[in-house]
Amino acid sequence: MQLNPSDNKSITGSELALLAS
């Protein structure tokens, strides 16, 4: 998965939480 500004819109808070954990 590429973390681009435009792609962030498709990344949900739940997914961000999983990535951060």
C-alpha cells in the first residue's frame, strides 16, 4: 500500500490504528 496524500482518503481510521499499533 502506498501512503500518498490522495490515497489517504481511502484509508479509514481503523486501518490507520492498525498500522500505528
